[in-house]
Amino acid sequence: MSIFATGRPKGKLTNVVPVFLTINNAYAPYAAAAIHSLERTSNKSRYYQVIILHDGLTIDNRVRLRSLATKNVAIQFRKITNSLYLKAVIKYCAREKGAGDFFSSAVYYYRFFIPRLFPVFEKAVYIDSDTVLLSDVGELFDMKLGEDEVIAAMPDPKVTAIPEFRDYVDNAVGVPHAEYVNDGVMLMDLKKMRKMRYLTTMVGMIEKYNADLVAPDQDYANVILRGKIAHLDTVWNAEPCVNLPKDTKLVHFNLFNKPWHYQNVPCEDLFWKAARGTGFYGDLKRQQAAFDVEKQEAERAKVAALIEKAGRIAKEGKVLMKIVK
């Protein structure tokens, strides 16, 4: 089979679990670990179609990622090409940036292109590349959403834990922080998202308001889908910690303390176990060794700027939810 083949099963798409990741070349090694963990925890009687949305992966990265395919886990690539939607997102991401613009790549928005680009699927799972699965992702896919629920995602623990983020969500996004979800792990009802024309709505808001936000793709999702989100249990989007609960199904190395940058971080053993055997293990170890004190200080400064930006915007009184209404 060609490394660029779709890997779809023959006949009808029955008992298939579609799982999407969105990456650029820099995130290919982390995506490999996530996919390897998915393969190891998969139900061997089911078929998993892993679809990687990207902005132009090198052939080398595609070959190494494609090598992770197994009899029941297929790897498919889809480059997001120019469209009016993509042009609008790229234009928004290219606006003048300052300190704290952490999520300024168009790749963050690709997850919301899924309903439009893949009409063959009625629902799908999305996971960030910095995740490690400890249980079968098919369990998440099999969850039932309510009649009015469009996605399932977990309330964002970083928002609850960091006062500036909490104030930002309450006072700038306009969504109660207890309701605000992280879009790094989602069960998506693609049929409902197509019906409500989610991508058109999001891009329309981006073009109309050009809002200065902390996590735009996630902020818009929380505004557009408020009241239509089922809350996932923390086991499906767990923060790395020293005493990880035994029933955890997915660990998300979200925002801080990436194990490929720092040593002795919580749950690093889970990441390195997933990374071993992917073809990227050596690259990741070299990346960790090269992440010296200067780079660590630069990253800490970047995170501090993000938190400062959240606090500043929270005080400006421009509530996204109110503006949109």
C-alpha cells in the first residue's frame, strides 16, 4: 500500500472509529506518540481511521507517521488547501501580534474544518497531538450525545486553576468558567455541526469582529456552542500529575511542562513509552537535550505573557458573548 493511501476499509464504513489530529511538521513527533498509544490501546476487533490534517508535512514525516499503521489502524493525510475559509483564518492569524499570542497558527482551527471536509462521517473524535491514550478511544466515540448536544469536551482545568484565565473567561469570553471547555479532546457530532454550518459561523465571526483573544479557536467554540456541549469526565482529558488516578483514559500534556522539553515532569514515563518505537524517539530525546536554560526561560516568559494578556483583556470590558449577540 502507498504511504499516501487513505487506508479506508473496503465496503461500507461500519464499525469504524474516525480519529482526527491537526499538526504541522514541528508537531509530527508528538502526534506519532499519540497515534502509537492509540494503536496499543485499540480494540483489535474494530477499525480506526486516523486522519491527520496538516499544512504541508515533509515526505519524511509522512513516511514515519504512515509506518505506524497496523491491520486495524489506518493512517490518512489531508492537507488543508486554500479556500475562502482558510484564507480568512490565515489573515486573522497574521494580524499584528504581541506578547501572549500563544495560539496564532491556522493549524489550531483545522479541527473545525472536519465536518465540512468529511461528509462521510456522522461523528468523530478529535485529539490534540500532545495526548497519550491509556484506554480504547472507541469508548469515547461510542458515547451518546443528547438531542441538543453538538460536542462533548471537558471543562478546562487551567481556567479553574489560574485566576487570570478564570477572569478572562468570565469577563471577556462571557461564558461562566465552570462551563468553558478545552477543545483538545472532543467527541464531535459532525452531522449537527454541518446542519448549523459551524465553520461558516466561526469564520463569519472572525471576519466581523477580529477580536483579540487568548485562545481564539477555543473561545469561539465555547461561545457558538454554549448550551450545546456535554461535559466529559476528567478521565478523558486528564492533566499530568504525580498520583494519576488509575481509571484515567487519556493524559493531555496541555500548555506547560512538555516531557520532550523538561525532565522529571509528571507522567513523563507514559509519554516516553508511547514515543518509543515510533521512529521519532531519538529526535525527541535530542530535542529535550537541546532545550537548555535559555530556551526554558523563553518558554516561561511566553507562558507568563499569555497569562498577563488574559488578565489585561479581562479588564477591558469587551465581552465576546455580548458582542456576538
